[in-house]
Amino acid sequence: KQEVTQIPAALSVPEGENLVLNCSFTDSAIYNLQWFRQDPGKGLTSLLLIQSSQREQTSGRLNASLDKSSGRSTLYIAASQPGDSATYLCAGGNNAGNMLTFGGGTRLMVKP
Amino acid sequence: DAMVIQNPRYQVTQFGKPVTLSCSQTLNHNVMYWYQQKSSQAPKLLFHYYDKDFNNEADTPDNFQSRRPNTSFCFLDIRSPGLGDAAMYLCATSRRTGGADYEKLFFGSGTQLSVL
């Protein structure tokens, strides 16, 4: 059974700093991986989806990479802003089609 | 415009009293999911529909049922809610494009269920 771990559980950085969030998974047979953002009491917003044949995706200040052989994914946030403060979750899907196993999330605080 | 709509936003029910949560989508996605998220925990997949095909997770209690009468709507029925079922219930949709490939998931805002 796929297990997804995110480290650190919480992170506080000053505004403007570049940062990396980590996600690791136990089953290298992971098919694809998504990164989500969740604000308190709200639903999730998909940030980036790395498809099976891809190694990374970029959207604005965000870049996500996927290394299946090492069982790791990273989310890079450039020039962090207070509005980036949220919980970031990664989730891995298997080849049965969209069975997402979520990590516990990293709670990010960007201080002005 | 909201694309995945969950109603109600907050639901209070009594111990053992059946409750239904609803989800609708305007995206015409062929896959709909229900997740349970307890406080400070990761979302946990309960089940999903691929078109009309229902897929239940092995560890989803029998107390939880789902219906998808058409492409746009999906319901979560909790037959006899217990105190441990208090959680945020999240609905999500996606388009499966072929094989195991699919597009990004879109989530609703969730229904926060309280059990008294």
C-alpha cells in the first residue's frame, strides 16, 4: 500500500525566501503526482500535476519535480509571499486511475 | 464561477440519524470522488465513480454509501453517523482521458459535518 510522507510538517520563512517542500512515497510504481494547496477550512486547489511520462511541471513561481526511482517529489516556491501561507499537500496516483494517496501536508507560514 | 459545489457548507446531525451530503459539478467530468478529512489529517479517499462505475476503497465502512444519479451530481449517505464520523467531507472531480491518465482534480469547498 502506497504511503506518502511530507517533511517538514510545518515551515516558517521570511517573505522573499525561496523554499522547497518535500514529498516521499514508498511505492515507486506511482503513476503520477499532484501538489495541492489548502487554506484553513477550505477545499483543496490543485497546483501542479506531473503526469506519468513527465518529470517536472512549472506554473509561475512554482516548480514541481518527480523522481520515481528515488521515491521523491519536491515543490519549489520562488520569492515566497505572505499570500503563499497555506498547507501544501502532495498526493500520488496509481495506474488503476486516479487513486490518490495524500501526504500529511506541510503547513507554510510566510512572514512579512 | 464555482465548478464543484457542495451543499451544505456546514451540517449538524444527531448520533445515528441518517444524513446526506451533496455535490454537483459543471465541468462535465467523468470521475467524482468523496474524501473524508479529519482535523489536521490528510484527506482519505472513501470511494469514487468513473462514469457510473462505483469504486469503493477497501477500508471504507459500510456505514458510508454513495449515489451518482447523473454526470453532474453525486451524494454521500451516512446511514448511522457516529461521533467518529465528524469531519470535513470533500468532493472532487476529474476527467479521465484514457487508460490511467487524467487531468487535475477540482475540489469543492467541503461540508463540515458535526455529530451531536
